[in-house]
Amino acid sequence: MHNPFDLSGKAAVVTGANTGIGQAIALALAAAGADLACVGRTPADDTVEAARRMGRKAVIIAADLSTIEPVQRIVDETLAAFGRLDILVNNAGIIRRADAVDFSEADWDAVIDTNLKSAFFLCQAAARHMIAQSQGKIINIASMLTFQGGIRVPSYTASKSGIGGLTKLLANEWAGKGINVNAIAPGYIATNNTAALQADEARNKAIVDRIPAGRWGEPGDLGGAAVFLASDAARYVQGHILAVDGGWLAR
Ligand code: NDP
């Protein structure tokens, strides 16, 4: 019987695949059968080696997504490596913290450009190819701050609510062209990005006490959602933002 979660023969682009959530998603896609183009500033050597040990093809594409300059090259290099591009995961992201009243233009632009602008233009570059082949899956990494306001992270909240709206718009425009556009909204996941929060005993306790599952998420907790949204099993799922948050939003 056909396994609807099988990604054998598919080629996936994952941004920020060297660490954290991006690495875990990349390896989950590889475990399900996909070949990997690992995009980022820091070479994803460990991710590539692990994927190759699984018998997948995997390449590194060096790119700084603080500008949209590399987006077309990412698509071109993926097609050169694998002859196809089936799955795009827009995961690369940064955060800057300051009170809204003091927030700088530099911290606004850095976060919006990386988290939102590059993500959109990479969707666009990938979709031009996916529309031509009449199939493709795009997964954008959102956040709890796609749904909530947060505090002291104005550009991050704007970028992640923007990702939510954009995911729905792109699903509206491209669902009829064979592309599924969806998002995953991680809750509190233990990565480098959240190391300072984990290290702060009082804040860490307040966070864990509020999570119904009673613990931080691990990057690997995102893998199943990514494989699902990248697979034929999700062929009628469009514009959805799938929270993987240990129940945070349910509270
Ligand atoms: P990490 O800081 O561990 O990883 C971020 C990734 O993004 C790294 O691979 C990093 O590469 C890459 N990246 C950042 N800036 C750029 C850039 N200019 N060009 C290319 N790559 C870049 O964070 P997480 O794994 O925690 O976060 C991954 C995604 O998940 C982000 O979009 C984040 O907003 C989102 N998220 C995370 C949550 C959490 O609790 N951890 C919660 C909700 C959402 P490099 O190592 O080279 O900097």
C-alpha cells in the first residue's frame, strides 16, 4: 500500500538547517526519504553527514538571508544538485529584544528582512518552479507570536504574524496550481535561540508552569508536523498554521 508520508525521491530546501528546529526538520524529512539542500550562513555539515548516513543526497548552499540577494541562486543550486525542488521550509529566523518605545530601526529591519522578506521572496522563487511542475509543498515557520502579541519583541511579532497572513495569501493564490502552503507555529522549543530564557530560573519556571505538557519542546518534536505538511497526506491542507506547542495556545 502507498505510504502517504513517504518523501522518497523528493528534494527539500531547508533554511537554517545547521542547528535547532531547522536541523531537526531537515533530518525528519531525510528520514522520510527526501534529499536535502541545507541553506544558511553556517555550513550544515552535521545535518548533511547525518542525511548521507541515511542514504540521502545532501548539499550545503551557503547563503545569508538577511537580504533577498541569494534566493534565486538557492533555487538554481537545488535544481542543479537534484534536478527538482519539491519542498521548501522557510525556517531561518532571528529575534531582537527591546521595549517598543526604544526599539531601533536597525533591529526592526534586521528581523523583518530575514524572517519575512527573505521568506516571501524564497517562496516566490521556489513557487515559479513548483507551478511549472504543478506540485510543491511550502512550510513556513511561524510562532506563538503569530497568534499572540508577546512583549519586547515588536519586529519579531510583526514578522511572525506577517508569516501567518502570507501563508494564507499564498495558499489562496497557489492552491489551484498544485502547491500546498502551510505553516508550523512552534511553542517554546529548547534551542540556541531560547538558551537565555532556559537559563533564567524564574522565567524558565514561569514558562514550564504555563505549558500544559509541563516541559519545553525539543526540536525533534517539530519533525512529524513537517513530514506531514511536506507529504501527500497533506494534499488538501491549505493555509493552515499548525501549532506544535505542548498545549500553550489551548490554555
Ligand atoms: P536557532 O537560533 O537555533 O536557529 C536559527 C537558524 O536560522 C540558524 O540556522 C541560523 O543560522 C539561521 N539564520 C539566522 N539568520 C540567518 C541569515 N541571515 N541567513 C541565513 N540563515 C540565518 O533558532 P531556532 O531553531 O529556535 O529557530 C528556528 C525558527 O523557529 C526561527 O524562525 C524561529 O523564529 C522559529 N521559532 C522558534 C521558537 C523556539 O522556541 N525556539 C519558537 C517559535 C518559532 P546561523 O547559525 O548561521 O545563525
